[in-house]
Amino acid sequence: MRYSQLLIPTVKEVPAEAEIPSHQLMIRAGFIRKLASGTYTYLPLGWRCLLKIIQIVREEMNAAGAQEILMPILQPMELWQQTGRDVDYGQTMCRFQDRHGRENALAPTAEEVVTSLVAGEVSSYKQLPINLYQIHDKFRDEFRPRFGVLRSREFIMKDAYSFHADAASLEETYRRMYEAYCRIFTRAGLKYVTVEADSGPIGGSASHEFVVPCAAGEDVIVHTEDFSYAANIEKADVDPPAGTDTREQGTTGNAVLPMEEVHTPGVGSIEAVCAFLNAKPAEMIKTLIYWRPDLDIVAQLNEAKEKISQLEFQLKHEKFTLEGAIEDVERGYQTDVFAEAADVSTHERELEELKWEVGSLYRKITFVIAVTRGDHEVNIAKASRVAGGHIEMAFPDMIEWLTGAAVGFAGPVDASKRLLGKVIEGPRGMKVKFQEKGLVLIDPSVPTMPSGVTGANKTDYHVRNVVPGRDFPLAGDNVVVADIRNAVEGDTHQGRKLLFSRGIEVGHVFKLGTKYSEKLGATFLDEQGRRLPCIMGCYGIGINRILASAIEIGHDENGCILPAGIAPFEVEIVPLNCDKPAVMDEARRIYDELRAAGIDVLIDDRDARPGVKFKDADLLGIPLRVVVGEKSLKDGNVEIKRRTEPKPTLVSAASAVQKTQDILAQMRNELAPKQRC
Ligand code: ATP
Ligand code: MG
């Protein structure tokens, strides 16, 4: 194609709004333009790159036995309600009401739609397995759209969903998808690693992420030096500490002395307590309160609390009126004090009952108390797995109710008793015991602490000389010691040191199990005539992220360095003096011959200075360049230069087409997937 005919608005200046190289370069090379936060237009060159990526993905998915379909972006909310994910996706889901008042979602993903499709079309084991995919727009109202198309609100995803009669069949497709992904990312020229990942809100039993290691990545991957073990920070398993922590104890504790309460007024956070007691975070025992989120309880609590505040307001007014009425009687006026007093006492009783109702609602909550060393962070994904379901940080009022103290003063002493034995007292002497059992999760690094400081479950107080095992149990009915924290520097996995790197997640494969098929009725009859839910897998790839991450790892100070498989063109021909017929004729000849050989070529036929053409060519990042200049042509030569090489090679004009083809063949070969990954 001819440069002069294309919209390639390159930009010299680094755009102020772009923080990372790929974002800056995609704008500077005229690949994208921003429309609004997290939404981008792809200009001709950017779109050519995406089309090439889509082509690779399509070829590999088809070769792996998947079938392409196209599902609507507009999805009825009822489908999401059936799986409960209308709640799980929260504000990330773009929602709107149509003119008939029906709730809809703009697809953040399509498990619900595809599962309901299969529920209607598949009924026998003979139709299984089936693997359906699409390449289509997705919408996610990301909390923080950033880094250009790396995290946008509208993006293109390849999403595939497989349905199986048994686990072995899922395993087979999962492996095929995994291998197809390896081939796709290799052909796209990405240096990637695969990491074990948490299944997140999609749920399921196993998952791997394909991650491109680079500084701009938002994912943290934890890995051994040779990457033979690599996991997302949410999943990385760490070895429990060996033996007792023998580090010197500061002012915080003494394993021989009994527990001692210390007054720590207004000092709640780990940092503040450490500063106050001159202790180190590693000497603290951190206690965080989580709960199994239950939207019904939240709604009922809010309603009861709203009523309480209305009633309190009303009571204040009534008490004021009653006082006035009493004064009036004292002054000798006729007033119905009894009626006023009756109102006050009725409403006081009502208030007491409402407060009791609030207490009994708290009683229904399943609390999970997580205990870690003060310098460690609780990992909600791990803790949720141990707790057997998704947990979230409890709200302050819940924490206050459970611990009996302000937030910041929770501690593990009596924690399990608190969960088991919490008694609430109601009006007229009624007492009710805690309904749900709840759990205390203790990270294995805690039992190795000789002693520590922790919250006293009493506002403004902490306790020191707290000895795990002596002062709070490490085993029991509702106590579990398990890995519930993020890996940190110094941790090991099966004895090998763990390192930390940042990376961009470009793809994700999940084994989903039957979560969706059960809820949406995707069942089949097996050979014995039994009706069973399909076992599912799902497999996503971010098309736009592939391009952005290729540039993130492939660029220099002059511009993009794109792999041949996804560059907008494979070869760029740069005639330096367009006004010289000999130069243009030779450039056109090479252009025509390369095109005839099926090569994707751009010719910079603009009447521009050589400096401008070179700068733009560097910016676009096309992997191979053929420069036709008057001077070298006089000697019968042209220059060929790989974008990655500092200097061009002089070749005879007559051999230029063959040479270009040879180098391209070599480049393609470098990107050819190996037999197995
Ligand atoms: P992330 O953790 O980065 O938010 P995710 O795990 O929610 O991504 P998946 O649901 O696994 O994403 O989606 C499949 C693929 O879609 C991801 O691997 C990623 O490549 C891509 N993707 C997800 N969110 C975005 C986004 N906001 N912008 C661009 N690509 C995205
Ligand atoms: Mg993911």
C-alpha cells in the first residue's frame, strides 16, 4: 500500500496522558486515538495489526477444533441473575435499562449466553465435546482504565467455551487450548510465561494465565529463577516457615511472661502500634475480620438502621415535647402528659426491639477471622479457598459488633470462642447464641512466632507477650492453620527461592466445572440415560493487549519494533528521492515484485525529506526496510535493514527482492511455534 494514501498521523511529541511506552508509541505511530476514558479508535495501521492478531488466533483456534460463532454483546440481565454474577461483577458491568424497562448488560464476558445456547441445543453425550468461540467486543467499566488499550473499557476478546461429558474430555480440550495459546503467542512474537492462577469470580477448579513479563504489567508473578514454578501472586504457594522464628524479640514480648494489656489510645494500624511501642511489624500478630458477603443481610441491616435513626430522631422530639408538657403541668396548664409519656415509652420499646433486630442480623453473618504476622498481607483469594467460599472484608459496624472494640483493636485471643459463643442479649432478658460457626484462619508463620503484640478486642488497648498456642488455640473445631498470605521476598516454594516480576496477562484458560451448566440447565443424557450437567472450560485472550504488550517489550527510543507476524506491514520500502524517476522506478519494481510474491509491503511514496521518512519508519516499527537512494542506486545498490539492527546492509538492487524474501522467511521461521510448548 502507498503511504501517501493512508491515514498515518504520526506525532513527534510524547503525549502527556500516556504513562508507558506502548501507550505513547501507539499514539505517536498513529495506531490509535482516544475517544473517551478507556475507549479508542484504531486507525488503519493499528487495525491492520489487530486483524493480523485476529487471523493468528482464528487459525490456531480452528486448528485446535474450536468452532467460531458470534454472540450478541447485548445480554439480558435475567441470565446473569440466574448465576448470581450480576452481583459478582458489580460496577465493572456496563448496565442499562431499555425502553421497555428491561435490564441489560453489555457483555463483560459470555459464559451465561453460551451456556444458555448449549442448554437449548445439546441434549446427548453424542453431541459432546463442543468448543465454541468468538472474537468480539467486550465492555468492562474498569475502576481505573489505564495504559491505553492495555486496560480499556471496551476491548476485543477471543472467548471460547467448551462443554464436556466427563472430566477427561475437559482435560483433553484444556490441554489443546493451552497448546493453541502457546502457538498463538509465539506466532505473535511475545515472550510469555504461563502461571498458575486463581479462578477469580468466574469460579472453577484450575486455571493458568499467559503473562508477558514487563515492568508495566499490573499482575505480580511469583516464580523460581528458571520459571519452572510460576504463579500469580493470588495463587503462589509458599513453604511454611521451618522451626521457630528465632529473630530477636524487641519490646513486644516475652514468651515466658503472661499476657499483659497495654494502653494504646487511638493507635490502631500496624504502623502506628509499632511506632508507639517501638516494635517491628514482624513482631505483631495481625487480625483481620472478613465475612461471607450476603446482600440480603446488608439490605436488612440498612433498613433496620434507617428505621433506628428515624425513630431516634422522633424520640428526641417526643422527649422534648414531654419535658415541655411536664413544665406546662407544673405551671398549672391542662396537658395530656400521659399520652405524651405513652408515646415515648412505646417508641423506646420499639427502638430497643429494632436494636435487637440489628443484633440478631449480625448473628446470621458467617465471619472469618484471618490471623497473620504483622508484616504479611492476607491474600483474599487464598483465604477464600480455605474458607470454602468467597469472603470480603467485613464492614466496620460488623467488626465492632464481633470484637466489641473499635476497628484496629481486633485480636486472636478468644477469637474462636467469640465466634462459637457470641451471645447477644435481647429485650426482656432474651439471649441468643451465635448461629453460624465461622472460622479462624491462622497463617503457618504465626505459630512459629515465640510471642507477639496483638489487639485486645478492647478499644484503645493491645496485649503483649501473646504466645500462639498458649494464649489462643492453633487447632480446634473452627480453627484452621493454612497458607492465607501473599508471598514475600525471601519465601520459598518446595525449597526453591521465589522471585517477583511484573507482567501483563494476555490470556487465561480455566476449568470451570459445572457451575454454569447447573444453574442454566446445560445438561445431557449419558450412555445410561442419566441427565448430567456439562462440564465446562473457558478460554480468553485479549486481542488488543497482545499488540500493546508486543510494543511494551518491543521498542527503542525511536519507536516500535514489531514482530513480522503482527506488524501492520512486513516490509517498508523507502525511496529517498521521489522526484528522481530512476529511484521511484526501482522502488516500485521492488514493491511490485514483493507484492506479487505475497508479501505485505508499504511504500513511502510521500514527497518528504529522508529524515522525516526514516523517523516515521522507525516509529512504525515495520520489521524490514528497503531503502532506495539515488547515491547507492548509481552503484546498482539498495539498503536492507532489519528494524532491530543499527546499520543497513548494502545489497545489489537486482538481488533485493530475493534477499528481502530470505530475511522474511528467516523472521517467520523464528516465530514458528515449536512442536510442543
Ligand atoms: P485483569 O485481571 O487484567 O482485569 P481478567 O482476569 O479480568 O483481566 P479475563 O476475564 O480473564 O480478564 O479476560 C480474558 C482476557 O481479556 C484477559 O486475559 C486479558 O487479556 C483481556 N482483558 C481483560 N480485561 C481487559 C481490559 N480491561 N482491557 C483489555 N483487555 C482486557
Ligand atoms: Mg484473567
